[in-house]
Amino acid sequence: MNKQVIQQSAPTQRVIFRCSYKPCGHAQSFKCGCAPCGHAYAHEYYEHAGRLVRFVEDPLSHVVLTYTPEEDGERCPKCHKRFVKFGKVVGNVGKKACNDECLIATSGVCNCSCGGVNHAKALVQ
């Protein structure tokens, strides 16, 4: 897989991840006093051979590693639990002006004037 060829030829797709782990063990919908982890983060992926991939260069060996959304969502980087849900950003161009709410959004749907281009951009790691 040639990283440069894929990056030049494929548009990116942003995927938002959100951890729903609750230390008390209750389901996310159960109303208790325990706050969920709630950590949200995002990554940019390229579509290659029908699947989404992103590239990360190992700082020590300089080997380029590939990751899929399933691998990135395996564990929350904050609490290290396996309660991560993820979804692609879906953009619908709307009349509402794009603002800071769009940049830090954790939902997967954008209905503002950017059409998803700026959606969750501040969460990209």
C-alpha cells in the first residue's frame, strides 16, 4: 500500500469516536450519579480498496503503520476501556452558519453551511 498515492488520490473521511464507559457498570441510559468517561476524538481516514485507513509513522523506526476505525475504536485513549462507539461524519449543507459548535461537535451529522468539512475538526488527533 503506497501512502503517497492513496493520499493524493483519495478524499478524506472524518470518523468521530466517543467513549461511553461508566465506572459504576450501569448502562449508558441508566440515570445514576456516575459520570461516563465521555472522551471524544476523531481521525481522518482515506478510502482504499473499499475500506477506511489512516497512516501513522512510528517515531522510532519510521515505519508507516496503517489503522482502521475498528482498530482505533478498540480502546478509549483516556480510560483504556472497550466502550467506544464511532461513526462517519455525514454533511448536509444547511443555512445555519458554521461556528465553534461545529468544530467541537461529537455527533456524526452536520447541518450547517460547511456541509461537514469543519465538523469535529478540533477533535482530530
